[in-house]
Amino acid sequence: MPLLLGGRYIVEKPIAQGGFGATFLARDRYTPAMKRCVVKLLQPVGLNSSQMVIAKQMFEREATVLEALGTHPQIPDLLAYFEVQAGQDEFFFLVQEFVDGFTLEQIVAQHGAIAEADVLEILQSLLTVLTFIHEKGSIHRDIKPANIMVRKSDQTYFLLDFGAVKQVAGAAQGQRSTGIFTPGYGAPEQMRGDTVFPATDLYALGVTCLFLLTGQEPEELFDVNNNKWQWDRFVQLSPNFNRVLQKMLAAAPNDRWASAPEVLQALNNPNIQPQNIQPQNSASPVKPTYQTSIQVPPPAPLPNFTPPIPKPAVRSSKTPWLLAAPIPIQFTAAFLLGVEAMLLWQVSATVGVAAIGTPANLIALAIALIGIIALRTSSILDNKDLFVFVNLLSFAAVWGGQFLMKSLFQSFPNWIDIFQYCGVAGFAAIAVMAAFRLIFQLLYSLL
């Protein structure tokens, strides 16, 4: 991937990588202060055609929805969406505002469960965002602690990852779910692939509150035998908050709060009944006043950043793929490759000659075996455990052949000799790998 995207965004470092792509921290060189931003890459490598179609639809949907939602103080702004052609490959990029902070998942992992008062503030802050999203005709469908971030500078909450957002045409009927949700946080109708509603997001937000309050994953809080949520053994809540959460987490959408404003009013007025709640109009975004008392570290000062000056490339600094893995994996892989090569050599030089007979057939067998080793080598570092299994299977096959076909194995070495040969070959392969590493490092330093 080029370090300068669209002639504008300078990639600094990777942030995360998922099933369909990766996220990078970048700088916008068209701004005076080289403003930081987040670049999302749709990475088509390793996807089949049907997966690629789904990935592109999700990626385009996120850009379309962010543009349609416009500007909201708790949703990262969409800055750009473009495509880069590299040879025969197409790469799609989405650029968003950078939020310097921590996700709620990270905060709970580091500090444990959050107090009820703080969770109430978080809930009320996010309900204003959901009100805005739902009134724009969208449903988020993937609300969870990892998709909610608190900014360091002012403790404002942001709702992230709109790749799963569902547009609602005629919000009364909702639309069918396409199965994009996080297990444990998805509402029952979403897990069944049925129609989704604004109440579907409220369900996921309720589960998120339970995670924040208890520090426990959803599967620990849901009683499968009784088919209901049970959080009392982890935390005791105020009666009103308990009542609101119970209704948010009802199994049937009709039994939940119908909209985010209803939940807000119920939180602020414990005596109000659902049928007396009046809908609120909050189409225009309002800066939320709810901020948590959770103390997050202050933002680190940005270093003086000087745009890199392109220099003519005189050599490739890319580490060979064989040396990119950790050293123990490299040497283990080299040893196993030496063992298997020695096994193949012993079998082909003795049994192979006796079974095949003519030199031409032996050469064809050798070419086939070399092809197999080449194919195996291409994935040896990713399938080390499989490689161990294949070596053990090879030993078993040779032993079985020696036991069942004694006539062909008359000139075959004894087992003690075979183990010695394989051991020597394995350690020789480690020596070759070490020499290869040394040669590469010497050439790298000299060139």
C-alpha cells in the first residue's frame, strides 16, 4: 500500500486489522497542522467473490450512511471516500475524523466495572446519538463497548463503526437483518435474521450497560434455562434504572421502549408510564452535556511532525517472507522441513527406485516431490502445527510400508539410521536458515 493515499493522506502506522480490512493512523497534508485522521482500508486479499461483494457493500454503506448523517458532535466526521488502483487490484479507502481516546471495552479491561452513576451518564449521552441516527432513518445494529469511545480531552462519547448500519425505508415496518451483529449483544430478532427496529439498538445498548456495570460478558449474565437476563448477583441497581434496563432487554421488540427519547424520559422521570411519554424532536444535533467522571489519561502532546521527503529507492527494505516470522518459528519450520526432505529422499532413493524401476519415472517422481515441498514451504510458517502432524504421518506411513511390503524395503535403512539421518538433516536445515539470516543482515547493512 502506498504511504501517500490520494495524493493527500500520509500513512503513519497501523491501528487494527479485521476480517475485511485494516485501519491506519494518517495525516492530512492539506491542513496547516497536518491534522490526524483515520484511514480504513477494504483489503480484498484472501476473500472469495461472494465475501468480496459483502465486504464492498458494507464499506460503501458506511461511507454513504456517514455522508447522509452529516455532522454530529458524537459521530466521527467522514472526510473522504476513494479508490486506488494498483495493477489488477482495487483498494477502497474511507477517511474519518481521528478520535484520541479509549473504547469502553478498553476502560473496563483496565479498570473493571463502572459505577451506576457513570453508566447512567454514558447511557444518556448515547441515547441522544441514537435519537439522531434513528430520526435520520438508520439503525446502527452493532452497538457494543468496542464501538463506543470516550475522547481524552473532554470525555465526550463517540459512536463508531457504521459499517453495519441499516437504512430504514418506512421505519414503521423496519427491515430484515442481514446477520451483521456481535454475538451476545444482538437482539433476538437480529439473531434470527428477522426485521430490525430502533428497539433493536436499544437492546444492544442495554447489554452494553450490563457489561459496563458488571465487567462480565453477556453469556455470563444471561440465564439460558429461564431465558432472561440476571445481573442481580453481580450488581444491585437503583429501582428505576433496574426497571428501564428490564424493558430495554425484553425479548420481544414490542415489549421494549420504542425509541431512545422514551428511555431518556423514563430515566429522568421515574414515575412516568410508557403510554404517557411524548416523542421528542431532536433532528438537529445538540452538544451533549453528559460527561463521565471516569478519569482517562490526558492527551499526549503531538510531536513536531515533518512530512517525509520522498527519496529514490535504491533497494528494497522489505524483509523476505521467510525471515518475517519469529525466530523460534523459523528454526522449528526449518528443522521439520529438513526431516521431511530426508524422509522423502530415503524413500525415493530406495523404495522408489525398486518400485518405479526406470530413471525417467524416478525423475518424474522427484519433480512431483519437489513440487509438493515447494507448495508446503509457501505456507510452512503459518501451518507449523500441521507440518508437525504431516511429519509424524510420514514416519507412520514409512513404518507401515516397511512392515507390510518387506520385499520393497529390503534395502531400506534401519529405523535407528533413519532417525539419525532425519536429525542431521533437520539441524542442517537450521544451520542453513541461520546462515540465510546472517547473509541477509550483512547485505542489508552493506546496501
